[in-house]
Amino acid sequence: MEGIKRERMNDGILYGRLLTWPKVWPVPKGVTVIEPFKNGRCFRCGQNEHSPLPNGHYFCLACLNLGRISTHDLLLTLPEPNVFESFPGMSWKGHLTTDQGEVGQALVNYYRKKKDQLVWAVTGAGKTEMLFLLINDALRNGDRVALLSPRVDVVLELAPRLKAAFPVFTQVLYGAQEAPYQYSQFVIGTTHQALRFYRAFDLIAVDEVDAFPFRNNPILERALKQAKKETGSTVYLSATPSKKLLRQERRGKLIVHELPARFHGHLLPEIQVFYEGSNWQLGPPKALAEAILRWEQAGLPFLLFVPHVDDLEGVFDYVQKLTKYSGTTVHARDKDRLSKVSRLRGHNYQYLITTTILERGVTLPGLQVAVLGADSPVFSASALVQIAGRVGRSQESAEGDVIFLAKSPTWAIFQAKRAIKKRNRLAQKRRTSKK
């Protein structure tokens, strides 16, 4: 029951929420009661995946990770009343570039018209900062706002920046959190947390909308629609939007804002491919060994990406022999994953060997990148573009190496190279037209 005791129930717990409630408990007065299953489908996640219980009862398997919901339960909610204190305005004192400011103001204008929008901007363009005008406008208007991301790493990176920019009580929600839920005007969380809300938000912004596990996930897509008020709107942020999302623009259902240049004006570092990676599991390819030596001499941190968890230790063994740098491995199920990334940011580690879990959410000045087995099916074109986007993100270190090691060419590698070149050409064209 999310740590809630019946005698301590308060309305804020239920505003715009879906709370699982055993049928044997007395239902609090005044709440809206929803049956958890309709025609066999779970109301929370919309799926029809059951596991049986005694006496003909059953529970939902599809959203079990959020807590069991069964035919023994009810769902309770209260309409979102937007009972917030007056918001004084954001405290962020930074400045947007001309291009960022134009996109930021356009977001505000179309939000007031209740339009759904997409910010299609390259990695390092400052997508978060472009949201600031919009979030500020919504909060000052008394609206309830959620900023969601598929990746907990991104949530934990964004939360301190957003809390510093907006002096309002903010709830940060993700699976491993220990703090109890509290009603708040501003929510930052993973996209899975949308499953716990019902017609709660006037504005939902989804960062990295193309990332796993949100991309092509019908449960999370439905959850997003259900968490938004019927009068609300959604803003998507992506460097590599799906064709499905872009089709909505052609149908007149989505306003798209393109930004092909990074905030510092430099072009995206382009991909270098070396087809000498046939035995990279056994030993370092020449291009990688030379790159690591070069990075160490320049004092630059780096990320090495591999396709599978089983590849991590072997690569780590030979990298340790190539450099005096301190580093380690990390993957999605690593219980120390967040602390390892923190140690990289704090310069306690100079490198991490990782799976695709770090393709997003890591920003570090001077960071260099190599992908081993870049021709593996694990690496989609969008994943490769995101990995390349870890490099050159700061004004002081706007350039760097993006090295792919592969046995042979793949369509994904070709698409990733083409996407980056296309963004760079468009950025150069726009720069020339403004002179």
C-alpha cells in the first residue's frame, strides 16, 4: 500500500494517483473507486496477462514490478485539484542561446494552445535548459508538471539541476527510492512511475523518449496518456526520434522544433570506424590500444562500450594492462552502478567499461568513447548516435574521439554515421543563413 496506513490517509496521497486498496478494507469517504480489471484487462497497465489465485481470482503479471494488483483489490483516486502555493518563478540565472531561446518560447506558446510537441535536438544541444521557460510558465500558472525519463541515470542527473532551478517542493520518483510519496506540484521520475498516476498532470515532458524501455512499449505509452489530464499536453525530447513519432507531425498531431547544433555552436564529433575488431574479446585492437595511450597522455576520461555483460571482464583485464588509469565495469544489474558513475564524474575513476546502459545520461568534460563490437545487433543506430553524443558536450572540450571497432559494416553503423553528418550539414547551413 506504498507505506500508507488507513488511519493516516490524507487526500494528497490520492490526488491524481492510482492507489491499490484491498476490498476487505473500508473505503475512505469521498474517494473515486475504480475496479482494477475490466474485461480481464488491468486498469493500471492495460494488459491482459494474469496469474491465477485460489477461488477463481487472479493478479496482473504485466505490472507486477509496481506491486501486486489482483481481483481482491480496488483502485482509489481523487481528481487532481492543483492546490499549490503561489510559485515565485525560477531561480535559474543562466542564459539561453538565441536558438535555444526561440525553441523555449515556442514551447510556451504552443503549450498555452494545448498542443503536443517534440524537441528534436542533437545530444548536447541543451534540451533540458530549453524546457525551463515552459516549466516556469506552467508552474506559475498553477499547473502540475512531470518530467519523466526511461532511464533512472537520467532522472538522477536531472533532479539536482531542476530542483536548483525551480524553488518548489519536488518529488523524485524511481523504483529503488526509499522516501515515501508526497503530493507535489513538480514530479521528476522514470516513465514507469506514470503507471501510478491518473489524469494528474497538465504538462508531461518526456526526456529521451526514444530510449529503452519506453520506445515501442505499449504499456508505458498508455501510462503516459493516462497520467496526463484530458486537457493536458505532452512534450517529447529526443536526438533520435522514431518514425512513429515523426509521423504524428505529418498528421497534424505534433508540433516539431528542430535544433541541429549544440549549445556551444561546435559540430558533433563524427564517427571513426576501424574494421579490425574480429578478435576484440581476446585482446585490444591496434586502434583501441593507440587511442587509450593517447587519452591517458592527454589526461582524458573514456567510456568503452561492449555488446554483452559477458564481455566486460575480458576487456577489463586487457585494458588494465594498457593504462595506469583507474577504472571498472558497469552494467544494468550492477548494484553499485550509480556510485560507479558518480566516481567517474568525481574523477576517482578515469574510465568505465560498460554495456549500452550508459549510452545516455553521462555528461563529463573531455570524455572520449570507443565501441567494441559496434557491428553487434545490440547496437541500434539510435544507440550508436547516443553513444557518440557523449563526446564533445562542453564548451571547453567540444571535440573528441568516437571510435567504432567492427568486423564488418552494418546498416546501423551506416545510419548512425549518416545521421550525425546530416545534423552537422543542417547546423552549418543554418549558421550560414544567419550571417
